[in-house]
Amino acid sequence: MFKKPLTLAVAAAITLATQYATAQDAITLRVAHSMPASHSYQSWIEDFAVELERLAPGKIEVEAFPNAQLGNETEYLEGMQFGVIEGAVVGRHGQIDQRLEVLNLPMIYRDANHLDEVLRSDSEVQQTLDDIMYENGYKVLGWGELGFRDITTSGVPIRKAQDLEARYPGA
């Protein structure tokens, strides 16, 4: 599921490594996230590090900082802008650009395959989201997800937006 974004991330990191590292020097990419070390964010960073080592042995080290060791997501974004850290896994995209709040809407993906088609297949939507991030000073190495947004009610299933309108007229 993550092969394509991971490959793109690896390509970007290898480019960095070959530009800035000599044959004897390794560069270190500091990547932060606010979740515990047992969270998927940490696994993504570890998988990224393994792939970098496979493709560029000894050239790039990835140092992960879980548990908000380096602050919160706002501070990660600032840190990347100022060159204090090289990367972060973030989930609050709206603080970067309000247009990215669309990622937090419930019921925008039919299922996991649809999500992959939208965010991980070089789709027009993915390119637009990547461009918005780039306009704001960030390079996306991959999009991840941790599940779907749901709306819960007492006794009435909400499966589409029209169900919500029927339950709450004028909502």
C-alpha cells in the first residue's frame, strides 16, 4: 500500500544524500512526530529508514523523534521551515493551508481502494494537494492514513451526506 509514496520519499532523500554527502559522510534526517513510538507514524519512519539504507547503504541515517520530543506539530512545521529538522509526520494539515481541511471530512472516500486511488496513485487530487503543500514550503514524501472519519448517532445509521440531512434538516 505504501510502496509508491515510500519510493518517492526514498528518491528525494537519495537526491539529498548525493548532493550533500561525500563518499565517507552520512547525512542525518531528523524526523519528528507527536505520537508514541508504538504508533503507525513511527513504523512509517522506520520503514522509510530501512528503504533508504537498502538503496543508499551508509549514506543516510534517519533519526526519529516520537512522543512530541521536539514539540508539537506547529513547532515541527516551523522547524522544517528554519532547517532545524528535516521532516515530520503531521496530521493537522489545515494549519498549513485551509484548503487541506478537505482531508478531514467524513465520507469523502468510498473505501480504502478509493483512498489509494486519490492519495497514492499520482492522481490529479494528489498532485493538487502536493502543490498546496509545496506552495507553503513543504515537500510531500507520501500520504498516509489511519482510518476513516465516522459520524455516529443513536439508532440511525449515517452512510452518506443525505442521511445526515434527513436526520438533521438544515445541517
